[in-house]
Amino acid sequence: MSCDVKQQEGQSQNTARIFNIQRYSLHDGSGIRTVVFFKGCPLSCPWCANPESRSHQTTYMRRMAKCLECEECEMDVDECPSGAWEQVGTDMTLDEVLAQVAKDDVFFDTSQGGITLSGGEVLNQPHFAIELLTRLKQLGYRTAVETSGHGSTTQLLRIGQLCDEVLFDFKIMDKERAKQVAGLNLDKVLENFTRLVEQGVHVVPRLPLIPGYTLDLLNIDKVIWFLKPFDVEEIHLLPFHQYGANKYQTLGMEYLMKDVAVPTQSEVEAIRSHVEAHGYRVVIGG
């Protein structure tokens, strides 16, 4: 699927499909952030903590902790007496998104924070993202984007020019395995990172530490070797966690990482020391 997607059926050209607006986030850019999560992602990372973001379509989750196990389930958000059925994905206009993020102005002013666009993958809905970032900058907000870099170079460069920082994830650094495991075009990702830096965009590399996939020195060294020619001072390490595990059951999806142990503190510290030895400032968690 092209990341510069055509407008989805039933969705106005003046809206984006958003599945969450998260307030008071401390790990998605500088200061206190409000994160706008765009629905839809072209990748299929087995460790994804937001599986509800993968499909661009509106989906539904059944939270068993709330479920009353009615004799006859209507499987309807409006009819559910306990709120166990939840809609994931709402079409929001630009003004509706702006009204939501403006509620947190006081936190942005006191912490030097701002607005981060995340997903899913923002490049799946680039035109709305560009329009939103343009308005946010006009209003004086600090802006950031989280991206896998898997998508249209043209659109990513436009988005990057509207951001104070781009948080750019590096995943599997073997081209064939990246394609096989996650559907990721590594050549395109590396090209997009290079082009962003060449355009003077402030890009922060991030390394998810995923056991069995990216949590090994060879993969990490490949990232470091790639970054050497660039003026990069800071790298964020994102240790694997199981926070999103229960979402797979509520969505009726199989979770392939359910028996995978999270990295120990000593493992993470060893990676930190290794990256710092190459001259980078390291932030755990981003």
C-alpha cells in the first residue's frame, strides 16, 4: 500500500482518522507533549504496542475486564451497558483536533513541550498531517513527528520542514529480514533519513530494543555505522515492553511476542554503554 494513500471510503478530505489523543506524555519529544495518534500503518511489526493502529479502517475492541457477559451480546458500542465495546478510530476535522490539543496549553508553556503526531504511521495520512502541522506552527506550537520513515520522501520532507524534531525509528537493519518480518523497505527508510538530514531537519534516531529482532550488537552497530557520516549527537533507546499485549486479545488478533521476556536493566545498560562509547548521548525511552 502506498504511504501517500488515497482518501479512504467514507472519510472526508478535510478529516483524518485518529484513534487517540494522549495528554501529558513525557516520552514523545521534548517537555510535556500531547500526542495525536493517526490510524493506519503499512508495517506489520510483531512487537507493535498499538495493534489497533494498523488498519486504517474503524475497528472495535472488546475489553473483557469491563464485559458483563450478557446473554445476548449486541456487539454495539452504543448498546453496550458497561462500555466494554469501544470504537477505535474517529474521523476528526482540523478544527476538532486543534480544539483538543489547545486544552493543554498551560503544560506546553511551563515545560517547553508541544504536539507530537504519531501512529500508526503519520505518512499514511500525509495531507492532513501537513495541514495540521502548518496550523500548529502558525499558532506558535512546538511540533514533532514519530515515524518509521517508511513512506513518500516528498511528503516526509514537507512534514519534516514543519517540525521542531522528527523522532525516526530504526528497526531491523538487514534488508531482506526487515521486509520479511515487518514489510519494511529498508533502502527507502535510509534514503528518507538521509534526505531529512540534508534538508536541515532536526532528526533524532531511535532504536527499539526488541529481543530476537533488534536487541543485538550487530544490528545496533549497523545503525551506528549508518549514522557516522551525519551530525547526530543523541540516540534514543526504546526497550521492548508488554504494555500493549492485552490489546491483541481485545481485537481478536494473535500476539506473537506474548512469551518474550522484556530486556533486563543490565541488558539495556550494556547497550547504552556501547552506544555512548561511540560518542553519542543516550536517552532511554525517548
